Amino acid sequence: MFSSLLILGFMSLASVNGLPSHEVAAYPPKSIAKAFKLVVKMTDPSKDFDAPVHNSYVNLAPVDSDRAAASPGTRGTVFFRNGTKTEQAAGQSTVLTDE
């Protein structure tokens, strides 16, 4: 009986303790990002390639550390805008990808 009460007491202390408030405040605030995929749209369908690219997604393939080659495909690279509308208007935002 005494051991059951002792274990129950330790469990209640452990559940009350949690994380100190200074550790919780160290995490950055959560934000939401909307992803998008780029789609190829041909303005003049008569000038499309032999293998049509109209309505296909843009895929990126890394060439080296700071360049990528774009090609049409079915999967599509996911892009994210990094910055707020205000930062974008000031030219301070960037575009990231999942690659």
C-alpha cells in the first residue's frame, strides 16, 4: 500500500513539473507557410515542343551549390516564399524549394 502511494506521489510530481517557463519562451513563434508549384503555360500552343510542356510542372535539378536547371515534368518542385508581404514589397524576401 505504501509503495503504491509513493509511486502515485512521484507520478503526480513529475506531471506537475513540466518545462520551466524560460525554456518554453526560448522557442521561436510558430508561423505558417503556403507552398506552391509552378506550372508551364504556353501563350501560343502552336509553338509548343514536340513533347508538349503546356500545363506541366516545373522541376528543378541541382547543377552545383548555387544553381539549378529547370525542366518540365509531372512531379513538380514545391516552392515557398520566405518573408511577409511587407518584406516582399521591399525586396527582402526569398523563395525556397524542397530540393
